[in-house]
Amino acid sequence: MPGPFPVPEADDASTYFQTYIRLLGGENPLEADARIHAHTLSMLEPLSEEQSQFRYAPDKWSIREWLGHVIDCERVFNFRALWIARGAEGELPGFDQDAWVQIGRWHERSFRDSLDIYRDTRRTTRAWYLGRTPEELQRRGRANNNTLTVNSLLHILIGHELHHQRVLEARYMPALESTR
């Protein structure tokens, strides 16, 4: 089993973030990630550039924007983990996910390039977490009015993707199929 990544305690993350942690069902997050990441790619890789622009409703993100959100959040969670692991002082701010998707111009980017960014981001996430000591993983810090540990951020990051993968599977893919 890779890494010492115990299920976070209740005080390791807010109730909101515990939702993502619970989605993993106690599974080692990096083991869960191998399955989750592969399944996400199996749904996305066959899509064309045109299909990646699909929205299941006018006010929802396109698949490209969905992927951009997953990437942005992974980067934010990773920065929070780095900040806390290094013992930095001060609370980190939150961010407006919808504004970031628009400002990030994910709808204008090549879908293939975005898939490469997604793969590379996850590869570096895995490598970084595998290099953490048990002491680093238990360090606490604050972000967006929440107390978090480095370990809880890994669980949150993987659970967050699983949450969005389920949305992709339940809402985007069936609606996209019906347009073919």
C-alpha cells in the first residue's frame, strides 16, 4: 500500500470537506486514485475537440471547463498542502471556482493539451505525496476558514475528483450520447 495515508479524523477537515473524504470509503487515496484517474481518462480520451465543448445544460460548464476545474482544484489543494507541510504561517484564501474556470479560458484551450495537463498534474501530485513523512502529513494549517492537514488534503483532492467524475458519468456522458 503506497504511503501512510490514514483516513482523516473529524477535526482534520471541515464538514464540507469531509463529504469528499467519505467518498473514498476509507480506501488509501493513492490506490483509489489509480482507479479513479484511469476511469476519468477512459471517458475523456475518446472525445473529440468538438465533443469536449458539450454542456448538458446552458448554465453548466463544458466538458473542457469541467476538466479545467478539476485541474485548478488539484493545484489549489496541492499548494495548500505544500504551504502547510512547510510550516508556513497565515491562512490561505478561498477562490471562486466559476470565476477561475472563466478566467482560466479552459473553453479556448485545446482539449488534448488540457488532458496532458491533467495527467502531468496528477503525476506530480502522486510523486509529491509519496515523498511526505508521517509528521508532514499530520501538520495542520488553515485555508478558506477551514483547518486542514496535509493528509486530509490528499483525501479531499481524490474525493473531489470522484465527486466530479460521478457528475461527468451521470449528466454529461448520457446527454452527449443522446446528441450523436
